[in-house]
Amino acid sequence: MAASAADFKLAGVVAGFTLGFGFLTTWQAIKQTASHPRPHRSPFIVMVWGEILANIGIGVVGWLFLERIIPLGIPVLCSLLGFWVFEIHFLIQIVINRIMVVAEKRHQIVIVRWSVAVFLTLINIAVFCIWVPAHLDPPPSEQYVIANRYWDRTSKLLILLVDAALNIWFVLVVQHRLVKHHGLSKYTPLVRFNIFLIFLSIGLDALLIGLMSLQNQLVYIQFHPVVYVAKLNIELAMAELLKEAARLPVVSYSDNGVYTRCFASPI
């Protein structure tokens, strides 16, 4: 899996985009962290910085290999997958955290949170068992290479479906519970922005699946940080929009004659 001159050029372009999006995203994370009274106790803030660190880890390890500073082997492959695991879990849990803010049945969200975590963990375990042997030089068996050819795309597709389903759920909850049922029209921009988010998120995940046709998979891995940093930037913008909407002094009248308070911020 030696890197060619074309691989270095492509990886350099991707690294440039990663640094650009990374600077903007990190700045947003710093501002939201500074505005929180107890950031170390906020699951949202912790997951945001965990996502940033995971993306940095993937980028650094990938570049060290491309520069031939570290050799290809099980430690490199496992470290890349380890960062990828945190990258996936943190971002999906950030989405679920956003749903929890507006959902009515909190216990249902807790069940979904753990169910999604278990489901993604099973995918991660399967990827470890197939992807690492398939990328060893030489692989222990050609069957690993064949299995990875199909499973790698399948795992990315499953993650895409989970991400899309959670975002669609958020739109439905906001639209039906807050806008229509409670009459909180201030959340209408959230619906519109999240519809845009769904299409963009699916597009970014689809881009990753399409880029799997690259010959050098460690160059392909360099696309992970730029895609997930961009998605994290969107989540930070969504959290800020939800935070601003929650501050608006709007209450609604419930069936039992009691005025209900506005919903909390995800941060």
C-alpha cells in the first residue's frame, strides 16, 4: 500500500480542506465551551472535543504512514480504526443528544441511545475483524480482501442509514410536537435547517462510500476527518440555533390549562 506522487497530491488537497474546516469548527467549539458555565459536566461539550481529537488522530496517523515515518502494520491499522470508532460514536451521540432536547419521552431516547451504541459497536467489531487482516501486506488470506470489498461499503451504508434516520426523527419531533402541537413557531427554522442537514449529511456519507474506490485506502482515510469535521460544524451550528430558539420568551398552553416552559438548550 505504498503511496504514489498522485496519492500525496490528493492527500495534500484533502488536508488543506481539513485544516480549513477544522479551524472554523474548533473556533465554534471554543466559543460554545467558553459560554458554558460547567463545560466539563456537559456531555455535548465533551463529545464535541472528543470528535475533534478523533479526527486529529486519524489525520496524524494517516500522514505519518504516508510519509513512511511509521510502517504499515497492526498497530497503525488498529489505531486508525480506534479513532474511527470514536469519530462515529461521538457524532451519532451528538445527534441523539439533540433529539433528547426536544423529545417528550426521555426514557425512549435513552433506549435509542444505547441501542444505537450497541448496533454501531457490532459494526465496529466486524470492521476490526475484516478490515485489519485485509489491509495487511500480505493478508493472511485472500478471503479477507474479498469480504472487506463488500463489508466495508455495507458498514458505511448502515452508518449512513442510522444518521439519516436520527435526523429525520428530529425533524418529525420538532415539526409535530413543538410547531404543530405546542404552537412554538420559533422552532420552524430548525425544521428547515435540519432538512438541509439531512441532505448534506447523506451526501457526505455517500461521498465517503464513493471514494472507497481509491486504490490506496490510507489516502481514502484522509477524507474521514474533512467529512466528519464538516458534519460536526453543522451540528455546532444546529446546537447554536436550538440554543437561541430556546431563549425566546415563548410559552404554549397545554390541555390541562398549564403554561409550559420553553425547551432547554442542547449545550
